[in-house]
Amino acid sequence: MKNKLAYTIVRILLGLSFIFFGATKFFPLPSAPLAQPAMDFLTAMTNTGYFIPFIGIAELLVGILLIFNVWVPFSMTILSALMINIILFNAFLAPSLNGLVMLVILVVLQVYIMFCTWHAYKPLFTKTRIVK
């Protein structure tokens, strides 16, 4: 890791962001009205009774792990799945310039942390033979 201070600042910023986003799943904040497809999707997810709380818990978990610098590669793996869905939601159901800017910032922070912890992911990309 080249710059421990930058890594720590980025990790804490990303952690606080996802603690905030996770908390809003349980304590919603007023927001601007969304396009109908986005509202339909969120209504369906809310009506399941479990999906929005599940996402909130996952976001809170990622945030807490990042803040306390525990299992960072594991939290980045979970966050990757969450971020793909966040990006797709914003791209197809609720496109906006503000959302795009926020997503770019979050993705840059995540990529930086993954770059700093690349040694943990390297074994996933090595050629291995499966023995039968």
C-alpha cells in the first residue's frame, strides 16, 4: 500500500457513505419524486417485505466493516454486487446528473480500495486446474 493515509480516508468516507445509505432503508429521508419505472420497482421491492431491509443491512455491514478496517476485501466483494445494482437502477430506472456524479465518486472510491487490497483478489484470477 503506497499511501496509508489516503487509503484510510477513502475507506472511512466509503464506509460512512454506506452506513448512511443503509440507515436510509430503515429511516427514509424525503427525496425528489422518481420516474414511474423507478417508483414501480421500489414499490415492488418494498412490498416483498424483506428486500429493502436486506439491502439496508448489507449496506450497513459493508460500512461498518470499512470503518473498522475489518475484512475489507470481503466487504468490497459484497459492495461490488450492491454497486452493480445501484448503477443499473440509476442507468435504467432513475437517470440523473446528480445520481451519475454520486455514482462516479462512489465507484472511484471503491476501485481505489480494491486497488490497494489487490493482493487479496489476485488468487481469484490465477489459472488453476481442477482435479477430478
